[in-house]
Amino acid sequence: MFLLVLSLAGLAAALVLPGLSDLVLITGPSALASLFLLLRGWGVRRRPGGAGKAGYIVIDGSNVMHWADGTPRLDPVQEVVRHLERRGFTPGVVFDANAGYLLSGRYQHDHAFEKLLGLPRDRVMVVDKGTPADPTILRAASDMTARVVSNDRYRDWAAEFPQIRQPGFLVRGGYSGGQLWLDLDPPDGGASGGKRRA
């Protein structure tokens, strides 16, 4: 985590201060490598064997928190985390920087969300202000051979992350009749999946 923060700070300085532009060559790859190592370690402390039997799964927290009725709330994220853990997954959650503002009117860092979700520190991430969460979510899923829980289609990122088009990579979900549903089973033959009850 320290290396990631240090790398991101160096990268920000390189992008803002004209005399430090060459620093991007060091801090950019360092930030990516440290992010990879951090995300790869999700769940290792929680489960000694690493990922749960169903594997890692990345939750788009800023998308899921709107699932219940369109109002941003943490309850849907908490329910999705618990459901995935019961199914044997090791979930990690990534939020946009403004998630805390939407939920409580103030910025909330990883530590606040990890307590609210009951997850270890290395499985919750709030991306830096001005940084889109989408590529972080997709890179983490790609690096860990994981799936993504979100109703976002990530069309702007399809060229960089072609796995978006693979059936089952994106797990849709929501609420129907007050009950959570997740489309965890990939559709057969590439057909579009229907609502499968959680």
C-alpha cells in the first residue's frame, strides 16, 4: 500500500510539475506494479488458502450502491458482499472517490469502507480524486482472473479490456420484489442472461 501511495504521489507530481515529467517513466510502472500486488493479495489474510473456492470477484461499489432504488446506499454493497462470500467467492470492492460524499456528505477513505463492509484493508479501495474507477476495477479483475459485479457495461474500456465481451465476465444484478438477484451463471451460447435469484 505504501509503495502504491508513494508511486501515485510521484506520478501526480510528474504530471503537474513541468520539470518532473520524466518521473512518469518510473512512477507509472511502479504504481501499476504495486496496484497489481496489492489487489492480488486480496483475501490472503482473511482466508489462509487465498481466494475462496469460487475465486476472486471484484465489486463495482459505486455502481452497486445504487441498485436498491437508485438512491446511493451501502446496504446493497453489504448484501452483495455477504452473498458472494456465502457462494464461496472472495470479494473485493472498488469505489469512486466521490462515494463517501454520495453516502454521507463527506470524503471516506478505504479504512472507513472496510469497517462498514467488514472486509480486510487489502480488499477495499477508494480510487484517488480525479481518477476513474473503471480501469482500476477492470485491471484488478484481469490481473486476478476474476469477474466484475456491476450493471455498467464499460463500453469506453472495451478496446483495452476485451474480456468485457466474454459471457459471464460482467455479473449483473439488482433487486426484484425487494430480493437481491445476481446473474452469476454465464449465459449459455452467448445468449443474454435473465434474472437468476441470488
